[in-house]
Amino acid sequence: MTSIETEKQAMAYQVFYSSQAVAPLPLDELEKILVDARVGNEKRGVTGALIYVDGVFLQILEGPEATVKSLMHSIAQDSRHSSMHVFHEAEVDQALFSTWKMAYLHPTPAQVASWLGLQGTATIEDVLADVHGGSDQASRIAYGILKAIAQ
């Protein structure tokens, strides 16, 4: 195998999106989503993180490009959420969440805002408006998620 093939093999495709839950999710429904995601991701070779805050999902998925894109298509069809907005997708040198089939956090909007270095942000909508402003913000929030998971 050439060094280019080895490098390509080590790379992952990463997608970061937000969506709005169509109705508040009871804890048991959220737990079912997580169990299903972890089992499915294990089979697909996908990793990532799911954040649920004030009825908004933020999710990062990483893995083989075709697999992640196919999974995104399936997720987009899920009737439990709407207003899906992809604000970052790219091939990355290394998956950030490679040890988590699906990490989960349930932060407050203020905690998510702090991951971006935003002060005084009171709602998840304010945070999303800032995140949707550019992929550099997506990177900041991804590293914030990693830091929060590690604590």
C-alpha cells in the first residue's frame, strides 16, 4: 500500500448538523435513539456525538464518506425532527470521536455558548445563529464537546 493510500484510509468524513425536534422527547425516547445509534454505528464503522438541548439536536458523525452520507440521508427522513441544517461537512485527517459510537451530552444553552466563547447567550437559537456563521465555529463547538465529554 502506498503512503497516499494509507493516509486516505486514515481519513474520515465528518458531518456536523443541527435539527429541531418536532415535539419534546421524553427521556425513554431519547435513550432509544441513543441505543439504536450506537448499535447501528458499530455495524457501520461510524462514530460521533449527539447533543440535545432545548428541543434542538446537534450531531457530529464521522466515518467512511459514503456511509456517513447514506446515514445522513436516513436521518433526514426521520419524522422526529425537522429544519435540518448541515453547517460543516468535510474529510478530516482524523475522527475526533473515534472512541465513541455515539457520545451524548444534554447541556444548557449557556454551556454550548461557552464552548464557542460566547458570553451572555441565553438561547440555543442564538448559539445556532453563531455556529451557522462558519465552519470555524463548528470546529470550536466540536472541541468544546470533546472537552465536556472528557470531564
